Amino acid sequence: MSGQKTWGGRFTGGTDERVEAFTESISFDRRLYRHDILASQAHARMLGEVGLITPPDADRIAVALAEIGAEIDAGKMEFSISLEDIHTHIERALIAKLGDLGRKLHTGRSRNDQVVTDVKLWVRDAVDELDALLTDLQRAFVESAGREQGVVIPGYTHLQRAQPVLAAHYFLAYVEKLQRDRDRLADCRKRVNVLPLGAAALAGTSLPIDRESVRQKLGFESVARNSLDVSSDRDFALEFVFCLSVIATHLSGWAEEWVIWSTTEFNFLDLPDAFCTGSSIMPHKKNPDVLELTRGKSARVISSLQQLFLLVKGLPLAYNRDLQEDKRAVFDAFDTVAGCLAVAAPLVRQTKLRRDVIAARLEDGFLDATTLMEALIARGVPMRSAHEAVGTLVRECERRQCRLAELPDDVFAASGGGAEVRAVLGVSNALAAFKSYGSTAPAEVERQLLGWRERLG
């Protein structure tokens, strides 16, 4: 068995089968095969350029690697835990095709820098895929904002009615959150996009490799400066999964809100049947399972981040086998978030507000109280005095079981205002009173909506 190992020459006997089962990573790192082949092709061509192999041999290796990739695509490669990982599988397949020439591919590199290069290439692609998914979800929210333009809904703090907002303003709030998610991923990509290959095991190599040539071939922005740092560095994985955790948190908050809004008590949303399930015993139920699972799956993503932090804490330089476990957390976090995003966009597009239900209770909850306070402030009443006066008016409304607009003029006069403050009462008047940049003022929301449509295309 030792002859199958890339490191077998040092050992006199085979590896215990239990150790092979315990140390293998092929069960999960096989998904790196395209990136391993891409990096190996670039490495082979560089070896040909610097004279460590001939250019024709470099071409033969690159072609054979492409053939191996096609065989894996077609499901023709047999995976075995005796070959540990995807890198060894590909190398052994190359040797089977090319003999001793295949054995030259690993010249000037180690599995340490090879692995981290493959993972960085994979993460780079994953970031780009996530950006596309996030952009699609942004577009879905912008479409909803346009569809529900002009609809007014209650805004909440502490899950208590606070002030009126346009539904379009509400949907655009999620567009903003998702844009920050995209910005974080783009910033993360900068640190991912640094070439590790050429650091070898930890100290570099005495062979005349050309790392800049590999950088150009693989599209990295720069080359890692310190070989000792390369094989231990998993900062990029931590940062990537942190970005995923924030995305998952945003999705979880949105899902929680829509779960609440779909209840009979709120009844704000008409969720599409295709994204809900029923009950095995209660025939009337329509359960928001997609939203609930989106909320629940955020725990998996956040736990992946915790797993990575615990994995790397206290590890000495340079490579340690502990780092094999990083890929499980990275892959699972990505798969979970990508899966949530894939169902979120169509769900948003197909969900409609129950306008009649919202409108029937829109004047409840004193949504115009803050605007009334600001009207008093505009008339010269000190802010704290205006706050206390409106609070007193609300208490009087609760005693009379009426709305602010239904109070008599003499009560308003006693508050420091007069009958003219009625001009801001009622949800529509309160909404029209907003003026500030970024507010729910109709003209401001229209401006923002147009801006996002242009930005997202």
C-alpha cells in the first residue's frame, strides 16, 4: 500500500486501514477536482517555461489533465480512500497515462501549497456565484417594491407599531442589506485572490520556478510574499464564512418577519402555495416551511464559522493536518447559503401583500404620533416637551378609545399646538410630512427605486 502514497518511500509497511478511513478527505474534497486540474495545468506550463521540463512535455501534461477532468465529469474515475484526497487521485491518474512524465508534475510544489491554491480558486468561484444569487434576490425585492409602490404599511420597532412606511421603502431596505453582503464578499475576494502556489511545504524551493507566470495564468491579483505564512493561512476561509454568516443572518431575519406576517394574527402576506407545505393531520394548515428552514439553516452557517475559529486557534506554523477539516465547514456553509438564496428570490417574486387587510387596520397603533410631535417641534415647542405632550394625548386616546385625529380641538390646544396640527394626523398625512434624505418620503423612495433599477439593470 505504501507505493500508492505520495509519501510512501519513507515507510516500510502499509497504512492501517483504520488510519486510511480516519485520514481520508476524498469523500468531500473531490469537488475541488476542476480547480486542482486548472492549477496543475498552470504549474506544468510554468515548469516548461523555466526548463524544469520541456515545453512539449508541459503540453502533454496539460492535455492529459484535461482528459482526467473529462473522465471525472463523466463519472469514470473510481475514488478510493487509499489515495487519501483528490490531489493524489489526479496525480495517480496522470502517472497512469504518462508514466515518469506524470511523476514530474509535482516538481517545485507541495500538497500544502497545492491544497490552499485549490481552495482559494474554489472560494473565488463561490464568491462570484454568490454575488449572482444575491443580485437576483436584490432584483426580486426591487420588483416587489415596484409592484407594491404606493402601498403604505406599518413600520415596527420592538415588533410594536411605530411609524408608517411605504411598502417600497420596506423592500428596498433588504436591497441595502444584500448590497452590503455583496460588498463584503467583493472585499473578501481581494484577500482570496493572492496566489499561494510556489511556497512549497513551508520554506519555498531551491528550484527556479516562476510564481509570477503561474499568477498570470490563474488570474490571481498578487503573489503571497511569505512562504511560511502560506501553508498555515486560513484567514480567507474564516472571512468567507463570516460573510456567509452575515448573509444567513439577513436571510433569517427576513424569514422570521415573513413567518410572522403570514400568520392569521398579522395576515399581511399571501405566500405562494408552491413554497409552503401542509399538515399531515390538520387539513387547513398552510405552513411557511421554506421560510422556517431558511431561518433554521442560518444556525448551520454560523456554526461553521465557529468550527473554523476553533480549528485554527492555537495552531503553530506552518501546516498542520488539522487544516484538512477546514473544507467541510467552508463547503457546507456555502451550500447552505446558496440553497437559501436560490429559493428566496422566486419566493419574494411570487409573494404579494394583502393590501385590504393592511389598509383596514393601518390607522391603528398611533403611527402618526411621532409626526405630530415633530409638528409641535416645528412650531417652537422644545423636543422633550413635545414628546411629553403627545404621550399625554396618546394616553387620552387610549382612555377615550379613539385615534389622535378624533380628539377635540381644545385637547390639542392644551398640548401646545392648535387645530392646525391636525394637518399631519392620519397615516397618509404623516407619510407626506417626511422630508429627509433616505426617508420613506414618497419622492425619496421613488428616487431610490429608480436608482436601484438602474444599478441592478
